[in-house]
Amino acid sequence: MPGDVRITVTRSLSKDQQARRARLIDAARELALQGGYAAVTMHDVADRAGVARATVYRYFATKDHLLTEVAVTWAHVVTDGTAALAVGDTPAERLTGLLVRIVEVAAADRTLTSAVIQAVTSDDPSVEDARTALFLLVRDRLAAVIGEPVPDLADIEIVLGHVLLAALVSLTSLGRPLEEVRQMVTTAGRLIMAGVPARRDGPAVPR
């Protein structure tokens, strides 16, 4: 499958190729910041990165693939240093703290957020591998801030991922105010964690 080939190529890139790929991601991010999804074209990305236009397609099959890789890079930056972000005495406090941070960073750059959300939710098959990497990264970060073994953690991560995606869509496509979306993820995180039993046969964690 094309996705499998792309993973293999990415892992075997030389340092120069890795640097070139990073420049392309940075160029796409800058264009999306300035003008949103419509402003990102493979032509303009190549020009901004200072490479031949055909070079872009050696690393990214489509514009949506490229912007989804922008989202992966953005997610790494936003959630880097998870331990420092995991502030709070309870899993619910730590979890909602991270969710709120992601929402606040996304709200600060709504034009960029809107562009990457449009790409990530695309039905473009070339997006699949990068989208999977993004979702796994987010799930890993959410599990890290919860910080305690809980039953059905994988299911909880999936639900939280959907909550976060809905929050970002609310910020961008629906234009909802930051305070409303911040409250939405805080409430969702608290309610989800309130339903997690301390043990499989134990009582629910109190609110």
C-alpha cells in the first residue's frame, strides 16, 4: 500500500532529507497561519521552502497529507513536556488541564487550527498514516496526564479524542467563543473521569 511505502521512506531519510521535509512542514504551517487552508498550495509551499516544486511530492502525496503532518508537528510542540502540564492532585484535574491547554493554543491560532482540522478530517486516503500517528500521539499524551492505571483506558482515550476534535471544530467551523469551548472540555473530562471506577469492582471515583 502507498501508506506503507511512505512510512518506510520517512524512517530512512538522510539528515538533509529530514531537514528538507521539516522546511516544507514549516512553510505549510506559515502559509496556513497567514491565510488558512486555501492559502496552502504545493506550489507556494515549494517556493517558500526554497525547493523545486516536484520535491514537495517526494515527501507528501497531497496538500491534506502535508497539512496533517503539520498537525502532528503542532501536537508534539503543544503537548511537549507532559509532566509539566500534568498539574493537579487528581487524574481529572491533570486531564482537564491538558485539554484546556490544547484548546487555548488552538484558539490563539484559529486560522491554522481550521486548516489542519480540514485536512485531518479529509477523506483523502494519503492522510491516513499521518492521521493515525496524530491520534496515537494525542492518546498517549492523554494517558500520560491521567497517570494512573484505570479500567478501559483505551476506550477512554478514544472518547477523549473525539471530545477534543469536537472542541476544535467548535472553535473553528462553528466559531464558538474560547470560554465556552474551554468549559466544554473541562466538563467532559471531569464527567468521564467521574465514571471511572477505582477498581473494576469498586465504587466510582467521586466528583
